[in-house]
Amino acid sequence: MWNIILIHDRGTSILLGRPLAIAPSDSITPRPTRLKGPKLEISDHYLYSPPLVEIQADIINSLYTPTWQSADTIMRHATRIINSMVSFRNQLPESYKALFGGTDDWTLDRRAGLVEEVTADQGLTLLKLGISRLLLLRALFSSERLEYSQRHKALEDGMHLSFEGQTDTNQC
């Protein structure tokens, strides 16, 4: 139940542009785990949401803060967050891996097939990851403390939305 409350807190914060109501340090509740048993099924989306809401909390607390931050501090935060996103993506099961390769060179039929094959859990997890990414890129693009080239790179990255190989802010 606590994880559902955290999911809603982060979502509400994002939607309303407000600070988090529940700080990450307010809880020591462990993340949900997949248990074995006939009546113990939980969705992948529920299982993968806690690390995503931690990433969202990090973005909100470190980049949407009213305190002044240098460009260097902003980029350090962005690098840490990007690394968290890449780490999260790399820990997803194999069934998610094909969803990160891009579809530019795919036929229309193959793209349509992908849409039909994506499960609701995968779609919701990818949606949360995409929202987190856009939240990060919006903070970088709108920051007046970053140089134009850094803000332009965030805008370009937001247009392409592919994580392939990204582990530093030069590829943000």
C-alpha cells in the first residue's frame, strides 16, 4: 500500500508542479518483491514502479528546487539521474530490451506489431520512465544557468527519446 501512496505522491507532484508531500527519507518501507505462490501475483508495473518513483523524487528534489544552483551542480545532478535511469533500464527483464532499440528502420507492419505485443504492464512502466525522462529534460532545457549548447542538447535528446548508450550528460 505504501508504494501505491508514493506513486500517487510523485504523480501529483509532477502534475501540479509542486514539491513532494512525502520525502524519500520519510520511509524505510522495502520495495515490493515477487513472491512465489498461487495467489501472490503482482503486476510488473507495480514491481518496477518504486525505483521509478525514486528517480522522479530525485529529479523533483534536486532540479526543481527554488534554491540557486550552479550549472556544474545541475549537470552533476543530471548525470546521477541519467545513470539511475540507465541502471534501471538495464535491470529490466529481457522482454523489455527490444523496446529500447528504436524503430526508425522498421516497416509500418513491424511497428504495428510492436504496439500489439506490448503488455499493459510494459506500457505503464515505459510511460513512467518516459515521464521521468521528460521531467529531467524539461528541467535542463528551461534552466537559464546552463549554457545554450547544454540546453540545446537536452532539447535534441527530448526529440529522440532513445536511451541507447547514454551514461553521461554529453548524451543527455
